[in-house]
Amino acid sequence: MTEQNGKAAGVRTDLALEERERLPGSGGEIAGVSLREWTPADSDLRITEVKVLDERGARIMGKEKGTYLTIEAKGIGRKAGPYNRKVAEELSRQILRLTGQPEGQGNKLGKIFVAGLGNLYVTPDSLGPRVLQRLPMTRHYDNQYGQGYLKKRQLPALSGIAPGVMAQTGMETAEILKGIVKETRPDLVIAIDALAARSVHRLGCTIQLTDTGIRPGSGVGNHRQGLTFESLGVKVLAIGVPTVVGAAAIVQDTVGALAKALEAGERTKGTGSYLESLGPDQQYQLIRELIEPEFGAMFVTPPDIEERVEVLGKVISRGIRLAFLG
């Protein structure tokens, strides 16, 4: 489970969209940050593009410089198959856009390496390995069918691995991938992982793409070596879906109702107004101080996470296939 950016914010979220929402200003009125939103034709999808333009914007957002695209698909997993196919098609278009590939002109990349991050045996963290299971690997085709087979069919040499997590391997994910990248020399690395969100309403129905890379474990407070252009020496496209939200963030969402209830009580009058006077980050920190000493850093996932992750694995793998394999 990862953070697709640099440093973690006070309220744990991997989504640049949520970081943008918590800041003052609207319509992209933040120094060093641009914002654009649109709805594709004949679709109820919503796409948000947050661009961190310079170091000033990076400091404000707590995100690396680069582009963060968010596809919100509220009906994913609940509507019929055609809806999921539309999401996959839109995902493929945005993958091509972020990687600088022309749409409808065939694959222009020679070698693509896919890393399915996470733990297959922990459902909320199993997205990466599930996507990898559904991707047809092609890197061996030239050896199997003769040199020039891939080029003739305009197919990339697609390879991939699900490297597991440190508790399984004893190694940093970055250590494993650095060795593979050095040996195979891909033109593009696609890293797929589960993320942490700020809002429960975005769990399992929001896909984030970014060209800034990814940091395994950061979304749940386990900071690992980053998978970035700087660390791997190759462009990294990160694709992630939030599958968990911090318990403290859920409690914070109820602060308004809690404050009213406290104000209504004879013995607690004044406590509610104090809570409301705190800023969002201060509220969050107070809640963490109350919850975490007793229960630890807890994360919550939807009861139907098994079905959601299964559908998302199919959608993301289909989006990658449409983008590069046709």
C-alpha cells in the first residue's frame, strides 16, 4: 500500500485530489498548482487533473512535481459490464496521455515493465498482484516465435513481477525492482498498488494515475524507498486505487455532529465550540492522540472489498492492454 508522491500529509491520503480539496482557494488558485476538471462525453465519470508545477506548489501540496489524474467512477463494480469497459477505455486514454503516446497509432514503446505491488494474501493490499495476474506477458515472444515477432505486430516487450512485501522477502521493493530494471532496461515502468484515502466515498471507485512515481508503504505510514525516475533511471507511471481510510479520518468526518451533541449537553457545553474552533489538521491530530495510544493506527476497508478489488483488477489490466496491446 503506497503513497504516490513525496511526503505524507497530516491526514493520511495518497490522492492529490484530496490534498487539493483541503487547501483554501478554488479553480486552481494555489501558487504553483493548476486544477482542471471535466466529464467525458456520454459518461458519468469525472476526471480531475492536478498539476504540481514547481517547488512552491510541491511544498504547499506535499506532493512531488508532476501530473496527478483522478478518474472517479462511482458505479464501478455495481453497474453492468459495459460500464466497467467504459472505465477501462477511459483509463487507457489517460495512460497514453501521461506516457506521451499518440492514441490510435499503435504502440511506440519497445519494452514495458509492470510491478504489481502489495500483498496478494491481504485483500485490501492485493490490487497490484491481481492486475498482474490478468496481464499477458510478451517479452519472451521473440524467443518463442522468432526475432521480429513483436515489432511486426507493434507489440511491446511486456514483462512484470509481483515482488511481494518486505515481510515476505526481507528486501525493499525498490531493491528488487532496481535489479530487474538494470537487467531488462525497460522504456517505461508501470507500478500498481492500493492507496489510502481521506474520504470513505472514494474507496474502491477512484483511480489515480501519476507520472511522479510511487513510494511503497507510505500510505499507511510505512515509508519505503521510492520508485521514481531518480531511483530507477526510467519513467515511472503509477496507478493506484484507495482501498483503506484511516479510522481517525472517519472520526474526524463526524466532528461537526459531535460538536453539536456536546453543545447540547449541560455538562459538555463549550467543548463543542472548542472542537469547531480547531482547524482540520488540529482536529485530526487530536483524534489520533485519543485513538492511537489505545488502538494503534487503525485503517478501515469496505465490507465488499473482495468484490471491489477483483473488479478493479480486471478494469486496470484491461486499460493497460487497450493502451499498449490493442
